[in-house]
Amino acid sequence: MTTGAAFITIERFWQIQDAGDYTALVELFADDAELVDPIYGTFIGGDAIAAFMAKMNTEVTKVGGSFRLVELAGDESTAWAQWIMTTADGERSGVGVYRVRGDKITYYRDYINP
């Protein structure tokens, strides 16, 4: 199924991310959310996630990076997104897995293909 609260929230996530300011994503996370990044580690809670998103603004800009959504699917409480990151060094693909309660992300984990 490709409708429901999680799908709508994560669709909004990608619209914000496409604008290029990762700190604007913080509003989509629940206060007790957990974010797991395969490169930078695990971040729990709004302050930690906000600091991580500020770091993403710097790091993605540094490598001339951008993300492109390939496919998004979800229902009321879960969603996944297949994406491609493009940098000056080439492309890398991966998948994000999301859990949503109401309209807030409670869990987000990225997986990167080798």
C-alpha cells in the first residue's frame, strides 16, 4: 500500500530533504525518535537528531552531494524509501526504513549498498 500517515510523512521528508536544508527535517521527528545512520551512528532524541542534521548540511555540501528518491512505499505506521546519492565521486544507493506514529517519525534507519 502506498498511502497512509507514514507514506505522507516520509513523502514530506523527501520534499524537505530535496530543498537541501537537513535541519528543516527535525520538525518531522518525535521528541524520543531514534535515527540510525550507517556512517555516523545512532542519534536518540530531538537535540541529537538536530545536531546530526546540522552535520549533514556540512558533510553533504562538502562532497557536492544530493539525494534522489527512486521509490517510496508505506502505510499507516511504516515506510521505506529507495534512494541514490550522487557526489563528485559517483553514485551510491541505499534504502531508508521509517516508523511513524501520527505524523512524526519515531525510527529511521538507512542502509547503504556496498
